[in-house]
Amino acid sequence: MRWSQFYLHTTREVPADAEVTSHQLMLRSGMIRKAAAGIYSYLPYGLRALNKLTAIVRREIDAAGSSELTMPAVAPAELWEESGRWEQYGKELLRIQDRHGRDFVFGPTHEEVVTDIVRNDVRSYRQLPVSLYQIQTKFRDEIRPRFGLMRGREFIMKDAYTFHADEASLDEAYRGMHDAYCRIFEACGLDYTVVEADTGAIGGSSSHEFMVLADTGEDEVVRCAGCGYGANTEKAETGSLPAPPAANADQGPDAEAQDVATPGLATIPEVASFLGIEPSQMIKTLIYTSEEETPIVVLIRGDRTINEIKLAHALGVRFPVLADDATVKRITGAPVGFAGPVGLAEGVRVIADHSVKGMVGAVTGANQGDTHRVGVTPGRDFEPTAYADVLLAAAGDPCPRCEGTLELFRGIEVGHIFKLGTKYSEAMGCTFLDAEGKSHPMLMGCYGLGIGRTVAAAIEQNNDESGVIWPLPLAPFEVLVIALNPQDEAVVAAAEEIYQGLAEAGVEALFDDRKGRPGVKFNDADLIGVPLRVVVGKKGLAEGNIEVSRRQDREKHMIAQQGAVEHIRGMLEATTTA
RNA sequence: CGGGGCGUAGCUCAGCCUGGUAGAGCGCACGGUUCGGGACCGUGAGGCCGGAGGUUCGAAUCCUCUCGCCCCGACCA
């Protein structure tokens, strides 16, 4: 491709509305252009990178035994009503009507459509398993799109769905997809980790996320260096925390609880500092409400945070939210800041995190304004309705699986695989007959991989102050040939010859044949990040030499003009196998 | 949806507080000198100052409403 004919416009200035590196670089190097918040055009240079990735994805997912299809982006509301998600999915689901006023959705994911297809074609266990995938544009009306392609509203996703007669078959497919994803992300040169994840709105029994480690990532994950345990903090478990010393230890081990005046001290740090204790020696008492439940009291160690997703699971509700001041007052009889587990009204459910269990002589609110209670011991002074794991994991917590310690990382979720079980097949009547002729809902798995997000993540991880440094497998072009002195006929002719030679050899080359000064071309070359740069200049050419360098390390060396194409191919070969 | 910020030339921004004929740099076009890391000189094109109302003799500037965009939070494959 000749640059003079290629639609590639770089910018020198950093666009005002981009903050993260990958977003800035994708805009500056002419890969994407914003049409609206979270909605982008993929310009030719960016599209080439996306196409590189989708080719890798097709190769690996095909190899995992899945068949590609394309489902409609716009699906009838009836299918979504059947699965129940027309009601459940909420505002993120873009709903549209046709001219007759019929309801449709712009698909954010395709469980309904694919289940509808399979239930019509597949009747027997003999026809299972089935594995289908597509690479297609999705739409999710995100509350807050951000960071360019990282969280778009319209985005390209590879989504695969599998259908099975039994658990073993689902496990096998799940494993196969897991391994295919690993190969894909490795090919992209990504530093990633696989973690256990919450299943969220999609539902199902088990799921793993593929996280690219990056400070700009929107997710937090924990990982144990010892045993390799990894999980999204939404889901992460911890080993049991060592109990802190009693706050009233100076009064003897069995000292009775007593009230102390804490005028105006409504927060944990204030009370701890006033009493000269650590926040960990307190029990935090929070009142939660939800659509489904009456208010519930939740207890956790004073220095720790509730994981509301875990709490939702523990309570069996969808969105627990902190109660408003009036509700707190009604349940505890005290203003916010003085709630405690002792002396609550009869019948109030109290859920205590495991971190509270071993505590002795702790400090809690006294359910009375300006008063706290010192020396409270669970099991002696109060008994929670139940203990549950509602702890938000933190760096330094003990690993739940070994003697190790958890570390905290930020990550970009580039892939997510789920075992769905029978959630959709049951709701939509996607059944098969077993060997005895009995009907069962199929077991399902679904497997998502963000195409644009993966490319963005690759840039996020591979760049320097001058621009992108493409990993070769994703690079829009493998080689950039620069005619450094476009006014010099010999230079242009020599560059042209190398470019042609590369093209004939099947190398994807971009030929910078623009009329422009060397500095501009060098800076553009760095910005767009093509892995191999070939510079044909007047000086080198006078000695029969051209210069080649890798974007990665920028180490330049001169090679003979004769046989240059072969030399360059050899360098690419070496990079591929390295 | 709550909080914060921003909409002026293709891009990055100044001008706004204190109302008085719309600016700079980059980019673009033309001419000339240059030509291995974003050259220089000259000339030129380019803006309904996001939109609508209002105040005023006069509004980019003050007021009201509205639309869009970015960031934080809540939320979310």
C-alpha cells in the first residue's frame, strides 16, 4: 500500500478528549474517529489491526471446533421476552421499533437468537455438542462509555455459544475455549491473567475472565503468586483474617460491654482515634435495603469494605443499596453513625461477615445517638442471623487456597467465558431427547472476546513516548518502507523496488512515498508503530546500502540494497518465531 | 443519575472576569530557499464563537434554557 493513496492521517496534537494512552494513540495514528460518545468509525489503519486480530480469532476458534455464523444485530423483542431479559436487562439494552411499532433490540449479546436457532435444528443427544460463533457489532447503551474502544457503546465482539447433553461435554468445550483464548492473547503479545469472575447479568454457574494487566484497567483482580489463584475482586475469596486484639483488653478477657460517650463521632476513623484503638478493632454496622427485602443489618470488621456483589448473592437479591438516613433511624433507633448489632429490634436479619466471627471485645455503635459500645463479643453479646462472606478482598489478604498472600492488580477484561447451565435453554424450550427418549434442556456455555478492546489493550501495553509499538501479529503492516528523499529519483526508484519486492513476496508493506521532509516521516513512522522500518536515503544509497530498524528497540543497521527483500523477510521470520 | 470540567478555524488553544469590527501556533494552498528526526521566509484561504431566548445602542464576553463532549462516582460482557 502506498501512503499517498492510503487514507491515513496522523495528528501531532493530542486530541483534547482523550486521556488514556491507547485512546490518544488510536486517534493520533488515524485508526479511529469518534462519531458520538462511545461510538467510533474504524478508519483504514485501525481496521487493518482489527482484521489481524479477527483472523487470529477465527483461526483459533475454528480450531476449537466452532462454526462461524452471523446472527442479526437487530432481534425481535419476543425472543427477549421469552428469556425474561426484555424485563431484566434494563436500560443498557437498546430498544427500537420498526414502522409498524413492533419492538426490537439491538443485540448486546446473542444467547436468545442462537438458542432459537439451535432449538429448531437439534433434537437428539446424537446431534450434540454444538458450537457456534460470530464476530459482530454489538450495542450496549452503557451508562458511561469511556477510554475510546475500551468501553464503547457500539463495539465488535466475538461471541461463541455451545450446547451440550451433559456436564462433561460442557466442561470439555469450556476448557477448549479457555485454551483457545490463551493462544489468542499470547499471539497478541499481551500480558494477561485468567481469573475467576462473577457471572453478572448473563447468569450461569461458573465463569472466568481474561484480564490484561494495565493501570488504566477498569477492573480490579487479586492474584496469589504462591498457587496462582486469581479472581476479580467482585468475586474474590480470602483466607480467614487473623482476629484483632480486644479493644478493652486492659479490663480483662471477660470484661462486660459498656457504653461510652462519643459525641459527634459518627465515623470509624473518628471513633477509633478518639478511643485510641485501630479501626480493625471495631465492627462496622451497615443497613442495606433492596427491592426484594426489608432492611437488613450487615456487619463487617471496621477497617474493611463490603463487597456488594457478594452481599447480593448472600441475600439472594439483585441490587442491595445502603439505606437512607430515615430507614437507619427506624431500624436502629439512632442517627447514622451509631448503629450496632446489640439491642436491635426483634426480627431484624443480621448478616455478619466472617471477619467479625473471631472478634473479641470489639467497639460498635450503641444504637443510641453519640454513644458507642466497648467490649462487644459476637456470640456472647449478640448472635447474627447468619455468617456469610461479604468481604471485599484487599491487597495483603491471605490466599483462600494456600498459605500465600493476595496481590491486587488492575486489569482490562478482554475475554469472559461462562458456563450458563440451562438458564436460557429452559426458558426458551431448547431441549433434546436422550438415549431413553427423555427430554432435557441443553446445557450451554457462552464465550465473549472484545475485538476492539483487545486491540486497544495491546496498544495500552505496547507503546512508548513516540507512539505505538505493534506486536507483529496485530500490526496493520509488517514493514514500512520510507523513501527519505522523494525529490531524488534514485531514492524513489530504489524504495519502489524494495516495496514491490516485498509485496511480491507476500509481505504486508506500507510505502511512505509522500512528498515530505525526513523528520515528519520518522515521527509518523514512530507514531504508527509498524514493526520493521526500512529507510531508503540518498546517503546510504550512494554506498549501495539501506537502513533497517525495529520499532521495538530502534536499533538501526545498514544492509546491502542487493538482497534487501530477502534480508527483511528473514528479520520478520525471526520476529515471528522469537 | 450525582459531582466536576469543557464547547471559539481541520487540530491544540488564547480572548470572556472588566461588553465596543474574532486571534495565535500547527495544519492546508501558492511562491521561494531548504531536505537523515515534526525547517525557514513571504502570500493566502478558512469561524453563525455548540444552539435558542433574553439584557443592552452594541454580546464570543452578562443572564436563562437547551444540546453535545470529557473526567470522577454509582453501575456494567
